Amino acid sequence: MKQRPPIVVAIDIGQRGEHRACKPVGDNVFTRTLARAIEVEGSAQSLAHLLHAPEGTLLRWSVGRADMPVRAFTALVEYLSAAETRQPANDGVADAATPQPSSERLDFRVGNLLAHCARCEGSEFRRLCPEQPLKMTSRLACRTCGSEVVHGNLLVKLGHDLIARKRLEALERNRRLQAMQAARTKSSSDDETA
Ligand SMILES: [Zn+2]
């Protein structure tokens, strides 16, 4: 039976509904991070060069037609984090503002795999500074236990979780295949002896 592809829920930050209509097919944290990095770098070509990846491959990643290796994704997160720290900080605004209790619920997913809090496995987060845009270097808090995590680190961990799950799925697929082959071999040898 063919599994129905999971419905990807967009993370809307201050622009609820705006991008829903024109969401690309493979919209997830990987493709969105890549799109942001292309924007920051200025062109897909020079970003491909930075990542030591062919431009065509990068473009396939960007539309979700090919899976981005976790190493490339980690490099993207590092690239964006570094770009953010180079930018002039406007943290003064955040310091002056009184911290508001934020009711936002962010989740980060690739397919149907969600990023989880390392402490309690919760999958909903909020920005510690909700008045600032969500950046790679933004600090997030788990909505369940309040445990803090840097956005970029959370995404990198999600990338690793995805690889781990794919390995497990491949392993299980192989095991099923072997069991089927063994059963087939057995039945054909049964036929011979019969
Ligand atoms: Zn938690």
C-alpha cells in the first residue's frame, strides 16, 4: 500500500496565511533554510560553490525533489548563523521592550518528522524574543518544559534524527526483503523435494 504524503504545515511568523497559497511542493525546514541561504548569499550558483555541490543538485534540493545530505544542511545552518552574527545587531530594541508572554506555537518538521525538545520530547516552541524575526541564532523555549534551545541547533538535530530514521527504515526494509527471499527459497526447495 502506498503511503499518502504527509501534509506539511507551514510555520507562520507574523504573516499568517500570506505564503500558504504559493507554497512549493517540498516545503519543509530543509527547503526553507536553503531558500533563505540563497537569498543571503545572492545566488544559487555561489551558494552551490560554497557547499561544494553542483548547482543542479542544489536546485533539486531547493524544490524538495532530492534529499539534502545532513552535512550540507548543517553547513547551511552554520552559514546562516555566521551571516546573522555579522549583521549589525538591533538587540537594543529587544532589551528595552518588556518581555511579553508569547502564545505562539512553532513546530519544525521535515515530512512527518518533528523537531523535539531534548529534555521532554515536546515538539512546540516559542521565541524568547517574539518581537524579533526568527533567525538561526534565535533562542527558543520548549512550550512544555521551558527548556531553551538555539533554533539552528534544533534544526541540525532534526536533520540527524531524519538520517537515523531513514537508516532504521532501510534496515527494516532489508530485513523484510530477506525474510521474503528466505520464504521464497524455502518454498521453492519444498517444491523440489515434493
Ligand atoms: Zn521540553
